[in-house]
Amino acid sequence: MPPPILPPPPPLCVQVTLFEQEHFQGKCMEFTSECCNIYDCGMDNIRSIRVESGAWVGYEHHDFQGQQFILERGEYPNWEAYTGSLSNHIERFMSLRPIYCASHQSSRMMIFERENFMGRNTELCDDYPSLQAMGWFRPEVGSMHVQCGAFVCYEYPGYRGQQYIMECERHSGDYQHWRNWGSHCQTPKIQSIRRIRH
Amino acid sequence: MPPPILPPPPPLCVQVTLFEQEHFQGKCMEFTSECCNIYDCGMDNIRSIRVESGAWVGYEHHDFQGQQFILERGEYPNWEAYTGSLSNHIERFMSLRPIYCASHQSSRMMIFERENFMGRNTELCDDYPSLQAMGWFRPEVGSMHVQCGAFVCYEYPGYRGQQYIMECERHSGDYQHWRNWGSHCQTPKIQSIRRIRH
């Protein structure tokens, strides 16, 4: 594994700024921890986002429900910049939380052919823009277990379509069935997976 | 770098199947080399794609012009599955070609702060879902030089937004200015970069 360009900052402090208008305009608010309902924080629509540090997950609905989207450090000047790769239309962005992930060098998970950790399986510890190109035999995954760190799984190859954030810190890292992958999940299709890094 | 799940097939044979209807229905056609105009091949609209092997790039217009999108092994059952992360609306898919990329372990490129390979610079040889998280100091890149292999660069973090395919086999790997990144490029914004693998 080659070294990063510069040592990444320690993941002790996480910060995101949300804006009510595109291109970082209008009313804004900084967050350094989870927010279960942006309306309750006095924000209305979110139209641009600047992630200052850490990795975050945004949710369509309050209380961390609905479609998910990963937010990593950088600038998202409009709605499409952070929801663009979701296959279903998303109308709102209502809650968000930081993701506590291991150093990505130690991230590890198992994927299984069938639900409840049954059938053929393999261990993942890298980024996989196409699971099939790396040897997985079909476009679905039956169940998953995250041993260390956090991953984002995608419906289509090349990190596109529905996103599912999978963490060893949640559900003991166990995702027995696609119905556990998120309240929005409607299919076992998973075709690309990558580690989440700070 | 951990080994892939199974050894990937050698990139000698590349194959993609295009379908005129969603979910791999309707008239279909297999390609094992580039196609500069799908109308001339007797295809009308493309609504689903199955990439059997290799990495490909699709283009909005004929003769490899317009917005680009990477196609890696796997299934794209509908239009949004392969165009979903583009920030601008795309109406057609008119040409495609295979990407000849090195073993991803040897992929290397340089990014520069300013055009014509000037200013601060750094070498990339990994996947970077957030360039800023890895130490790059701003959401733009001035110019790029691909020394080995091929990369896909994205407008936003997390592999979202406009895509630009950068190859050492094309333009001698030199991309002096954002106007060379593709006929659709309108901004120097680049916030995530990853290697293209077979």
C-alpha cells in the first residue's frame, strides 16, 4: 500500500458545514457530531455541503432513516454533487452522523453468497470497483460481516447507485440480510465495495 | 496491496453487450472493440449494458465526444445505473471504446496545482475518494500527467460528478489544461481519483 500524499489528520475531530443555498451561500451551520433532525436545528433545505474533516453519512429522513450517502472531505456545491449517484430520486436530506472507521489499512469484511452468512464467501480488505472483475461470481451479495473498519457498498459497478454504509461498530458488524442494510434497501444487488477512510 | 479475490482474467479479450431495453431485454449487440457510432451498427437507444470483461468508456456523442462514463465488469440494468453519477443530464450514449490499462499495481500519475505542469505537485499511485483528505490542498487540479496505466478523475468527492478518463496511452499521458480533459469539461474541479483496473 503506497503512503498517502501527506499523513491524514487524526480522526479525533470531525466537522461539516451545511448551507441552505447552493455554492455555500445562505444560512449555514457547523456540526461536529450527529444531528438526527436538521429542522430541529433550525435549518430548512440543505443545498450545499462542505466536509472539513472526517467521513460522514447523510440520510434522506430524520433519525438516520431512508437513502444513505457517504460524505468525505471536500466540497459539494449542489444537490446533485452528493445525491447524484443514487438511483432513486431523493427529495430531502434530514439527518447526518460521523462514521467512526479504522485506519483503512486494517479494514476487513466478509461477503457471503446467501443470507445468514451461508454459502460461498470471501474476505475483502481493499477497494473493489467491480466485485465481479475481482472474482465474485454474481451481482448480488447475500450477507456481510464487517470485522474491522467501515465500508460503503454500492448497487452498481464503479461506485454507483444505492449506497449502504457498513460498520463494525454497528450491529456488531453483522448484516444478515439485505433488509438489514438500510431502511431503503430493496434488493441484494451489490456490485462495488470500498473502504471508508478518514 | 492485498491480492484480489481470484486472479483477474488477462486483459487480452474485452467484451460488452448493449441492449436497447432496460434489464437486458430487446435487441442486443456484442462488442469486442471500439464503436464510434452505435447508430451505424444498427442500434438505437441503449438502455442496459452488461460488461463481460475489460474496462470501457462510454461517450454521450459519436466519435468519442461529450460526457464520459467508465464501464467496468458487471450489470447496468438501466440508464441511471451507468449515467447516474454525472452531474449534467445526459440524453444519449453514442460511442464506446475499451481502455487499455496497466496492472493497477503499477498505475502512477502526477497532479499539478497549475496548468502546463506548474506549481505544487504530487504523485498518485492508489485510489483517492477524497484528494483533500489525502493532503491535496484545494478542490481543483491544474494539470495532470499519467506515467503508467489509466485513471478516472471525478468532479466531486466519493467518485461522483463529471468523469474524466486519463490514460498514459493517449496524449502521451499529458493533460496540460482542463480543456484537454474531455470535450465536455468546463471546470478544473477534481476531488476524487481512482485507478482503472481490468
